[in-house]
Amino acid sequence: MKLLFIEWEDSCQGRGWEPTENFCHTRSMRCFSVGWKVAESKDSITLAPHVSEKNHPTAFFQCCGVMTIPKRAIVRKTAITSAPEKLMTD
């Protein structure tokens, strides 16, 4: 599996009912995610920040905290190469 750092653009919202003049300074939000790439399609990349060991004798390989990020929102994607080798291989 590949370990990735992804910088991406997301929408954001206000705090509820607010005067419309407050919105002249709003903008989208820059987000940062790190995780193991568990899936990829032509439109998105799915990361999991937590994964189990692959060869556990009584449990299946599993992950938690999964986030799917649309590729059109990705600003920068960087592979992280200093992770344990046994997790870096498919």
C-alpha cells in the first residue's frame, strides 16, 4: 500500500444564521490528510489513517477512519516513503 499526504480544497460553512454582509470575506478551506491508499477510482482517492497488520492469524486485514477525497479537489499529493517496509508492499 502507498502512504500519502494529500492537500485538498474543501467547502466550509458559517456558524448558522448570519448577516449576508459577513460573507464577502469567506473562502473555501485548505485541508491536509495522511493515510494509506486503500482505493482509487478515476474520480477519487480513498485513504485510511489506521490499518491493521495484514497477516494476523485470526483477524482479517482491516482499516478505520476512511476518507474519500474527490480528485478534482486535490491540490497536491505526495508519497511518504519512510514507513515500515512490510506496510509499503501490496
